[in-house]
Amino acid sequence: MFNFQKLIPSIILLTSCSSFFAFSANQNHQSEVVTAEEVNWGYLNPLRGDKSPGAADLWGDRSKDVATGMLVRFKKGFSSPPHIHNISYRGIVIKGAMHNDDPTAEHMWLPTASYWTQPAGEDHITAANEQSNMIYLEIDSGPYLVKPSDQHFDNGERPVNIHATNLVWLNSQDSALIDGNNLQVSYLWKKSGSAPLEGLMIKVAAGAKLTINSDSKEFRAVVIQGRGQYQSDELTTAASLNPGSYFSSTGQFTHQLTTLEPTTIYIRSNGKLKAFTKP
């Protein structure tokens, strides 16, 4: 991902970003929901104004040394100069067509639900090819900076580029995490440790009633594709969730979504999850 600010001188479920259902800490709420329409957009590099990709932190703070999930959107024809990042990141295409690879690599346009990783220190470019392009970008530590290519280094990681058609989807016979004939899961990444953290996507058919039971210190979800009506015990009315919407919770919590069309959701969690559907 390209942040112009530093270059020249040198993710069970849903998404959030502004304050539609942003609960204050003293209310002891366990969850948060932010619809795509309530996202508070700025620029990845405010100094460049509309020449910079748009950006919005859904959670965390990309300017600090904390994990962060953000939305980034690009105009058609955007192409960054070669550059590196000080930290590694993950990207999931929400809309449009994106390319992220070595500066000399032939363009491989990644459509909605495609997934890639960008190792810290590796020289690369990022480009966009449709009229409207947006991704979800996630880091495990910050700040998120861009540096010149001549400062490249090898951190031992290797990049991953997975076209949406190459994702491996499992059904309920293959994964104990899900239960339902109209529900699938694709595992993207996992970090081991005392509190293992993992990222995955679930795909739900249209017209399904999805329930996600989470018992996680950190549960975050972003709508990648599709739309639905979200409900939980902490909401008095349902929230309409479109691509780019976010929801999260801590501790034992139940999320419910009635899908209005086929829907894909990215989930980041460090606890127990169970997702199931009713026709």
C-alpha cells in the first residue's frame, strides 16, 4: 500500500470506521458497529490532497505503534512509484481491480475478495485499474510508513498474491468453525502464541440468517462483498451493512446478520468462533 507522506524526503464479524454505533467505554458495551456510509474519510497523505489515496481507520491508529485496520480507496489509473514499507501488511480487495507486486512485474489485476500480503522492506508498487477501487488494509504494528526503494531490506517474509478464484473454500464437512449448507470458510493466515490470532473469510448465501458466536478478546469483522441487516443484543434497531462496514466485540458475544445478497466477510479473531446459518 502506498503512503506518499514519507516517501519523498526520506482483521465472529463485520466492519467499522466512524461513529454510527460507537459506544463509549463507560457504558460497558462489548460491541461496536460502523456502517460504510458513516466512514469518516481522509487522505493517506493529507499534504497531497486528492492526489493521495483516500484512507480511513476502522480501528486502531495507523500513525501509532498499534495494530490497525483501515480502508483505502484509489482512483482509476493510480500507480505508485516504487517504495517500501517499514512494516508488513495484508490487503483484501473490496471493489475494483488492484495490482501489488515488484516494480518490473507484469500487472496481475486482483478483483473483489482477492488477498495479498506485503512484507516490510520489499520494493514494490501498488496500482488500481477500475473506476472505483477500495481495499481493506491491516497491520499488526505501526506506524504505517512509506520509505524510498533504496532503503529496501529482507525481513525473511515472502509476499502472497491470491486471486479470488484461487481461494480455497471449505464447507461444514471440512471445518468445525461453520455449520450450514449455505456457508463456507477460507482460512487466510494464523499467528501462533499464547493467544493465537488468525484471519479468515466466510461466505454466506443470499437470504440466510447468519449467527456468529465469539468468545474472543479481539473479534473484528469487515464486510468485503454483499450486504445484509445486522443485529445484536446491544442494538435497538438493525443496521444496514454494505461493503466497507465494520463490527467488533470483546468477550462472549453473538452477532447476527440476515443477508440480502451473497455476502463475504473478513474476520480477525484471537478466540473461539462458531458461525452457523438458518435457511
